[in-house]
Amino acid sequence: MMSEGSILVIVEKDDNSDVPQIRKRFMVPEDMTIAKLVTVFLSKINLTARKAIFLFVDDVLLPSVMNFRNKEHTRFWPGIPILALLRL
């Protein structure tokens, strides 16, 4: 169930990644920053200091995607606005 002021974020792990599996769908406040989103991801997985995660939207690495609306991926949850399809 989507609450007002929330946006769906869908996470896909890259096939070549050795990052542990995490939940695939997150409802986040629409004003959440990328830095806070990364903090949430890092709290869900256990990475060593020698590893990093990179966030991609439509296979493009972006410094900030918080206002990005990805209409192409509505097949996941039709009718619900999606912030981004992120790959870890």
C-alpha cells in the first residue's frame, strides 16, 4: 500500500555483483536524498570497507536521481509512480 508522499524504489542486484541480496522494493519519502537512500541500503547489507555500491538508473550512473520518474518500469506496480529502478 502506497502512502501519500511516498515513492516506490525498485532495487535490482547486478548479476555479476557479490553484494548480498536485499529486499527489492522500498517505499521512501518523496523528499529523501540519495545520500539517505544509500545509508538505508548500507544498513541492510554488510559490506567491507574495501567495497562500494553504485546506483544506476536505466544503466546510467547518476550523482542525483531523486526527481527522476521512470515511467518505463510501471510493469512492477502499475499506476504507482516509481522513483527509480536501481541496480546494486
